[in-house]
Amino acid sequence: MTELQSKAQIEQLISTNASHGEERRFIKKHVNRTNLPLLIMLVVIVCLGLVILYSVSSPIGYAEQQDSLFYVKKQIRFTAIGFGFIIALHFIDIPRFFFKRYLLICLLSGGMALALAAVTLIAGQQYNGARRWFIIGGFQFQPSEFVKFLLVISFAAYRQFIVNYRQTGKLKAKSKRGQLLMDTMFDFIIPIMGAVVVDLFILMEPHGSCALIIAAIVFICALASGINHRSWILGMAIILGVGIVFGASAYAIMPDEQAAKIEEKVMGNFSHVFKRIAIFNQDEEDEESTLTKDDTRQIDNAHYALGSGGLWGVGMGESRSKFNYISEAQNDYIYSVFVEETGFVGGMFLIIIYMVILGMCMAVIWNTRNVYYRVVAAGSTAIVFVEAFMNIAVELQIMPSTGVTLPFISYGGSAQIALLIAFGLILASSRFGSETKENEVEDMKVNA
């Protein structure tokens, strides 16, 4: 037998399903690399956001602080903090940092999210009847912005823990019906109810738009985590059924005076939501409408700004709406002012940039090879683009006003830092998330 024939036989023996109880390993060297195109697009949209913010906020900054660069300077500081977190996430692989103890990661991040939401509701700074802010060292921030990515990390770590635990042969029932109930409980009900509890604290601040965003983010995380459709159906039925029975029972045994107080408080806390819906559904020919021109001024002026831009706009810095026709134009309605200055072309250009970044984030999600990084990438992508969709939809009058800012464009310290952290998680998922694919270790055992 020649040496060549011997090598061929050895290779054939390794590659076939021989019954020798042997293990086969495939190990490929992998060097974690930065997703440079995605990072470049982030820098592009952040820089574009600073330019747009300066154009929109310069008269407001000069009128309020005698400094036309006031808002831009503050936004640059927030951006620098956010990029500091991105650098940290770029070098620290969270699961490995915690020795892949996914349950610990889940409890820590979920506990922090719950604590932030609860403490804000109890001791937050009250403004216009809502407790959404904390002031520390002169810096005002919204804890709810950080709750979003903490919930994403918690959900992702929990799902990876359940997957790993199930692979050890645990979580098995004696019957198919019992297995379905067990899977529904651990895969759907426990993580969803944990997120619901946190979301209820956010809703009671009240912060309806943030609660809605968190619900959408958790929904997308659940979709990305690969939960069986039967667990979805049964889990939603159980949660809705228990919720309806519990709510109806509590309302039935509650004294009428207490029920009336609760209804009055709910109506008072969410009166602004009902008014925004009424403004969205307003009919100018309705003579019985109680809405005044002052109620609809912000929406109407934003709509006029969109229309006055035409195809090419009135020119950067030449907007008229930002001179107090649109209140705090640097926040919720910055897109309308930007379209006024750059026209339909500029508005579409910004949307295309968002779509390109979304496509690149979807590629990151697609290329991840374990549940944790897939859910982290999907949830973090949802944080950015759910908010972008809601803001632009409001300004195009597709949905009622929500108070949601435009990611990386609008002014806001908490939002800018939290969004950059979310983007850092996407970049970390791109850098570390494919490692299980590249360093795949496949063990194949064949019984004799």
C-alpha cells in the first residue's frame, strides 16, 4: 500500500459515518473584524444629523442662550459619550465577559431595567404631570431610553440560556400536551410577562409612546428568537385570558368610588393621548369639534413646512418654520423643517440613508449564528428603526403625534447616548456573533 493510498483511506475513514465512536472536529481560525461599512454609515448619519441640527436649532439657541451653536455643542458631547460606549462594546464581548453565564446576564440587565422604570415612577422629576426624568449633576436624562436596550440584552440572554439548557436534555415532559405547556411557559410566557411588568411601569409614568416602542421591540425580539408558533398562540391565549379574568374580577369587587378614582386618573394621565388622536382624526368641516387652532397649530405648521419645501427646498438655513412657528423644532418635528429646507429630494435622501443602514443591520442579523447575538442585533435594530418610522410617520401625518424623536438627527442627550449604545450592540453582534460559525466544533458520535 502506497503512502498516498494510506492518506486517502484515513481521510475517507474520518469523513464517513464509521461505527467507531469517534469524534469529528472542524476548527477554523477566525479573527474578529469590525463591520467597517456599517460603522462608516453610522458616522455619516451622525455627522449629517449634526449639520441638520445646527441648521434647525441655530435661531432657537441664539434666542434662548445667545449661542447659535448651543444645541450642537451639547449634542456633540452626548455623541462623544455614545461613541465611548461603542468603543467599549467593540472590545468587550458581553457573554464571554460573564463567562457565558446567560442567566446571570439576563437577571442583571432585566433587574436594572425594572429598577430604572420603578425608581423613575416613584422618584422621577415631574414635568407636565409625568415622571420621566432624573436630574443628576445638572444633567437631565430619561431612564426609559436605557430600559430599551437593557430589555433586549435580558431577553436575548434568557433565550440563549433556555436553548442551552434544553440541549442538555432538560425541559422534557412525559406527554406531548405537557411538553407544549412547558415550552409555552419557558419560551413565551416567562420572558413576555417579565417585559410586560417593566412596560407597565413605563406606561404609568405615563410614557405611552415609549411603552408602545418597548412592546414593538420585545415583539421583534420574540420573533428573532425562534419561538415555536404553537407557543406563540397558546401563550398569547393564556396571557390574554388571565389578564381579562383578573381585570374583570378586580373591577367587579372594587368599590364604585375607587373605580371612579382610577378611571379619572387614567383619563387625566392620558388626556394628551386622546387629544392627539382627536387632532389626527379631526374633520375641518365638523362644527361640533372642540379642538382649537392652538391645539392643531403644531401639526398644521409642520404640515405646511413639508409642503413649502417643494422639490428642492428653500435652502439650508432658510427655513421660516423654525422661527417659533414649530415649537422646539430641533426635537419631534425636525424632519419637517429639514424637508422645508431641502425639499422632497432631501427628505428622500435621508430616508434612503436609513434604508441602507437598515439593510446592513438586517445582514448582521442574518449572519449571526446563535440566539443571543441574533436577538441582540434584531432588538437593537428595532430600537433605532421603530423610532425612525414613528417619527417620520407622524410628520407625514400617517399616524397621531407620539413625541418620538428622529434617531441621530433630533436633539436629545438620553436618546442619542442610548441609540449609540444600541448601535454598538449591533456592531458587537457583527464582530462577535459569527464566531460560533467560524470556530464551529462539530462532534459526531456514532454508536457501535
